[in-house]
Amino acid sequence: MASGVSRVFGSGDTIVTALSSISLTVEQGDFLAITGRSGSGKTTLLNLLSGLDRPSTGAVLFHGDDLASLRESDLVDMRRHKIGFVFQSFGLMPLLSAQENVELPLHIGGRSWRERRQRANEALNAVGLGTRARHRPFELSGGEQQRVSIARALVTQPEVVFADEPTGELDTATARSIAETLGDVAASRRVTVIVATHDLDLAATAQRRLNLVDGHTVPQD
């Protein structure tokens, strides 16, 4: 939940208000699309909701805890175990297979080889890539690489997945497929999915939409 969240950068004559008094409540299993043009504040809001940045005023609450009051070690633990991230550029390690890329968060978390392998396979099957587990990124299409990225976000069994322009580098048909995958994740796994996007087709698949213009919420078109 965000309550009266604002984010200001700079000071004095160079001050820029990226977000102004944003409030929203997100329930478990929601699929929320944050929309708006470049510079509207979408990524800034995503960073605040995920604890990657702190608001200038207001509060972001997760299970009742104000993220700004948590220690950095607590935030790191939250990101490792309760939050997954999907990025526009996929962010895959080029020399690792799809399965090894998906296993990375579990490897960092000290999980056993057997558990890593089992959960990575389950996550890849969930996004329809079980048969491509041994392929490296350069052997996969853009859509398949993004599905690997989604599987990697799911492998820690998070409560929330944040996706920043996940279809930005994909063609229309592939982007639609990724949108459907994110919707399935929210519906079947009861994982909350929050997407920042200018892709209106992706936004249309979401249950809810928050539209930003110059850091302010505005009614949907």
C-alpha cells in the first residue's frame, strides 16, 4: 500500500517532483498496470513500491511495515524472498542456460542443488519453457528470453512480481503472449503482479490500471 507518496529529486532551482501524493492499495493476486508516457513517473513509483528507493514524503507499507523504516539488510531479505523482478532488457547471464539463469536467485540464497533444480524446472514449466531449459539466451527468441526472466522472478516463490516495461523490446504478438503469461501468474499462483508499461495492450490485460501524467494520477482514458 502507498499512502500519500511523493518523490522529489534535486533541490533549490533544480528541484523536480517525479511523483506527487500517490495513494493506492494492492491486494494479493492483483494484476496492476501503471501506465503513462515516458517521464510520467512509472518507474519511480515501481522503485518506491519495491523498496529500491524511498519516498520524499508519504509511506509505502508491506505487511504493515513502512519500507523506509526497515534496515538495508531487511530490505535485501525481502527482495530475495518476497519480491521478484522482471526487466525490459531481460538481464540474463549469456553463458548460462535458461535453467541456470532461473536457478541464480536460489544459488545466491544458499539453496541445495536438488532444490534449485526442482524449483527451476517447475518455474520454467509454468511459463511454457520446460523443453528449452538447457538452451542459452542466444539460442532463444526475445519472447522466450523474457519468459526465462519471468521464471527467474517466480523461482523464489515471491508474493509480488514487479515488471518494468517487460514488453518494451518485443514485437506485438510476442508482447501479447508475455502479457497473458503475467496474467496467468497472477491468477493461478495468487502472486501480485505490478507492471509499469506504456504498452496499452499489456495494460488492457491487467485487472486494474493506474494512469500517471507528470507524476499525478489521472482518470483512465
